[in-house]
Amino acid sequence: MSIIIDTGVFYALLDRGDINHLDALAIMVHTLDGRFGKAFTTDYIVLETTLLLKARIGVDAVKAILGFLEESGITVIVIDEVTFRKSLKILLKNPEILSLCDAATLSLIEELNIETLATFDLRSFSSYTVNIVGKGYFSTLNKEEKERIRNLLQFKRGTGCR
């Protein structure tokens, strides 16, 4: 089992006002609990996330996500030339919907047999992958698990979250 985590999940994790915040928090807690198996992201996703966080929340959020990634055990895959070339081919098939970052994610899902994608970007990914966790994830949890996740909202007030 394995999961790859997309930009929106990292962003919504730090933006408490984001509509997907509870979903992101639940996904991340379950990822760190090992419920999805080995967790991955990519250097492209980290780049996209840090640019978004810096523009919308500020540099403290960038520091927070980089610190989180360092401590989390989530493997950051650095896109090599072979994956890059494969990603370009995927991108060329559907450039109106995919970004290069999305195409690289799809390439790695296939290459590494990753079973689950954590994303809120259904427009880009819904026709490509089978098992997506994202929007509405929190609502699928039982009452006790929802309470556990809500209690975690109190964590780390000074981490760059807003």
C-alpha cells in the first residue's frame, strides 16, 4: 500500500480557513498513522506548495511545511530525467487539464504502483486514477475519529498556520 500527497492537501493542512482543512487534517493524520501505507510526494509538489503558501499565507507557512516534511517520514521523490520525459508525454495528451506537476504525479503513480492519491484536484485527476482520497474524507469518518481529528486542530498555534 502507498499514497502520494498532492499540493492542495499540504496547503489546506496549513490554512485553517480553507474549505478542505478538516479533510486535509484527517488525511494527514491517517497518512502519518500508516493507514495508507508508505507516503510519497514529489519535489514538484513541494515547489508548488511552497509557492502557494508564500503567496497566500507567508514565509512562516513555508517554514512550517518544510519542517513538517522533514519530520513526517513522507518520502519526497526527486523527479529524474526519465520520469520528466514520461511526464511530458502525459502532459501533451491533456494540456488543458494537467500541469507538468500533475503529469509527473500520474507518471509516478504508474511507475511505482501507488494505490492512492490524496488530492482535492478532481478536475485533473478523476479520469486518471482509481483511488482518490480528498474532498469529503472527514465526513466518512466515525464519530470518535472525527472527535480525535477535531482535537488535533489545537496543535501548534505558532507554526505558520492561519
